[in-house]
Amino acid sequence: MITSIQYVASVHILLTIISVPDTRVTNEKLASDTNLSYEQIRKIIRKLKASNILSFKNGTGKISLARPASEITLWNIYNSIEAENIEEQQKFTNEISHSILGENEKKVLIENFLETINILKEKLSSKTLQDIKEEIDIKNNQIAF
């Protein structure tokens, strides 16, 4: 299963936004933090906005969450960023029918692919962005002692 760096960067972007709510987070800063290009950051932000995870305040350019962090699951984020990859993998699997192994290969691959996606969805759906922030805060407090 392919997972791009965009998913990890997306979570970082969202955590940055909720961690410094009074600070205007710029694409340049996010690009620097993630070692991604400005254009890659813009692409991620567009996907998150299209999925109703991020919103923009007109006139200020300030990025904020479109809904509370406790309502955004890791699956919401993953699906908004990786949906194209999931569709592409499934499309490839569906196209396997003229191989030596034929239709049974296709059935087995699809069954395993869908099972894997369901496990991933279940696991990522059980954690919200707020849960991840709280876990990080706990670890940061443990380091301070």
C-alpha cells in the first residue's frame, strides 16, 4: 500500500495550526518544517480544504480548522490526501485479468486489498487529531521532567 509523505505532512500541518492558534501559519513556514516545496504544501492544503478539514478567513489568509480537532479523524485526513492512491491501486488490481494466473489472482488481490483498506480505515477512524495532539502533549510533558 502506497502512502505518500503528503499524509504525514498533512497531520503535521494540522497539528501546527491547532498548536499555535493565534499565529498565522504560512505556507513558507510549513514548507520549511516539512522539507517539502511551497507547491506541495499548497496541494496538500487544497486537498484538506476540499475535504472540509481546513478553511481560510477571507482577507487575512489565516488557515484554520473547518471543524473541531475532536471531529477530524486520521482517516478523514488520510482519505483526503491518499484517495487518489487508493483508487489507483484498486484500478490496477481490477485491470489484472489477462495474466497467466488470470481471474483468481485478481479476486485474491482485491480481497486482500479491501481487507487491508478496511483495517487501515478502522484504525485511523479510531483516532482524532485532538487525540494525537494530546498524546504529543503528554510526551512533551514527560520529557520536561
